[in-house]
Amino acid sequence: MSVSSFSAIKQYLSLNEYLMPDLIARKICKKIGAPDILQQLGSLSSSDLSSLLMAVYEQRAAQLSAASLLQHYQQNSFAQPADTDMILMLEKELEILRYLQQHHYYPLELSPVGQFGSCAAVGTVSQKKIISAIRHTEVMADATNALALHMAGQRKASGFNHEILRYSTVHRHIRATRPPVKGYTPHFKIACMVAAGKDTGDYAFELNSLKEQLLHLYHMLTSIFTASQVSVKLMPRGGYNGDGLLTRIQELCATLPMTTTLARHIAENNYYKGVQFKMYIQPRQGPEMEIADGGFTDWTQQLSGNRKERCLISGMGLSLLVKFFNT
């Protein structure tokens, strides 16, 4: 497995992967003599579409033989097991979750599936990157979206009080994209943190939650995985007025135990708001590795309809850590 960056797993998607499914779909529609079938199916209610797809899949499953099942399995990279040390992985997961629980990030075991649209509806992520399923679900592609969805409901039920919600999880993710380099698998484990609360002024939520998550990531990398030379890159993002937040965060980072740099000339994205960060470590051999990614999002704002809501997410590449820092 290459030590390419964590974001290569998180964000890789070529132009062909966007365009080819549409071209193939149009060819299939023409082949079966129903050029407008996509529009017709898209106009069905979610329940009707799920019922129709369940009937199709039941028919397809009935046609499978044991021999063909084995052949399909051997050709399907999505179904192959991971090549990480399972016992070591579970031991590290437990260490991480216990540590985060001690620091008020409550561990939450998520479902293997998320609500359909969990990534695309709020995170500007194409549904083509997600393995869509029936019964209004999708295979988990980003646990931070699922945590934010859960927390938005709790925040709304509380009347948007001043309590800050903090959740953590370790979850196996799967993406419907070809791996960026040889050695990567479509599914991998990420350790996640999400904090959600109310804007109380003076960037209090942003500064406190960012300090928490950066220090927790630093501790886990240096103490649980014995990584060295941890550094952070800050990337300004749109969504906040002026440079006030960025200035305050730079002042904050100067007090933290890791080296921090600012990358100003970067392509904009609509995923993060205000500031995004990336965390890097130095393996014993090879180049510097990007191992964590996070930033502020407006997901809980969108989900709850309350513009005063704030949310910080972060994810750490656990599969990569277990492979390269397995002591």
C-alpha cells in the first residue's frame, strides 16, 4: 500500500467516473427501447422505487448459481476483505474510543448504512461516489455526515440550547470510486469526531472545538501510534466574513505542540466553511503522509434550518495508521 495522502482516498474521483455512468445509462435506455425510463423512474416516490428495485434484485438473486456467485465475488473489489491486522485494528479502535470518551467525545456505534442522500444533500458530494442502496439508504461513505445528521436532530429537539454535543466513532467506509493508487482498497476505517453547538459570539465555538480536536488528534497520533513530526496545514475557506476567524485560529495554533502552516493559494471548495485543516505525520520510511482532515461545515445549519448552528468535523485514517504505525 502506498503512503499517498489520506485525501487521495477521501476525494479522488476522475472525470471519467462522473461521465461514464451517464453515457452507459443512456445507451442501455436506448437498447431496451425506453429512452425516457430514467426520467420515469426518477419521478417515482421513494417507496415505489424501493419496491420496484427489491423485486428486480429478488429476481436477479434467484438466477444466481453458486459457481457464478464465487466468480462475481472474486471480481468484485468492493466485497474483498481488508489486508490490515484485524486484532491490532480492534485494539487501536478501543484505545481511541476510550481516550475520546474520557475527553467528552461520546462514542456512538453507527448503522452500516446511512440515510439516502446523507453526503450529497449537504456535503456537495456526488451520489456517484456513494454505493446507493434500497429502503432509502446508502452504504456508509462518511461517518461524519451520519453523526452530523443525528446531532442536528438532537440540537433541534433541545431548542438549540447552549450545550455542545460531542460524538466520536470508528467506522468502515466504502466509496464507489476506483482507488487512486495500487494497494488502496475501496473500504477503509476512519476514526471520526464531530462537535455541534450554537454560535455564542467571538468565535467561541470555533476556537474551543478546533483546539480540542487538534489536540486529541495529536495525542492519538503520538501516543497511541507513536508517530513523530506531526504538522498541520490550515486552508482558508469561504463562508465567514473577513479574516477574523482565520486570524484567531492562527493565534491559537501558535500555542499548540504541532507545527502549523497556512496555505493561502488553494482551490476553493464548498465542503468546508471558514477553515479546513490537514494533519501530516512522518513515517519511519518514505515521504510525509497526510493522515487526518477536518474543518467547519454548515451541515447542521442546513439540516436544522438554524443559521446560528456550528459544526466541526474531523477524520483520521485508521487503516493507514495500523499499516504503517503498527507498534
